[in-house]
Amino acid sequence: MTDKGAVYALAALKRKRADLAGEIDNIGNRMADMITELAHLDASIKLFEQPMSRSRSSRRHFEFPTTGRSAARCKAG
């Protein structure tokens, strides 16, 4: 290979390396953005799940104490 050929080959290799490094950097940035977006989605999901779990716990059936009296008699007085 001539000196001129080596110069072109070296330039092509450096350009290819720069392209790959830039692509890796872009992928890393995109991945960081996706991780942030995922965290926001998780937080949003939790916000919507909380009222459902609260409403379920507030709808618990009240049970009268077992004193031998029926529920109808307890309500009546």
C-alpha cells in the first residue's frame, strides 16, 4: 500500500470509528430518555392504582359482633 493509500485507509477507519462512537452516544442518550419515561409511566400507574385500592378498602363489609343476636335485631334496636 502506498503512503497515499494508507492515509485514505486511516481516514476511513477514523471516520467509521467516529460514526460508531456517535451512534453509541446517541443510543445511550435515547436509553436514558427511555428510562426516565418508564419511571414517569410507573409513577402515573401508581397514581391511578391508589384510588382503586382505597375505594376497595373503604367498601369493606361491616360485620356485627357475634353476640347471639341477628343482624336484623341489631339494626332494629
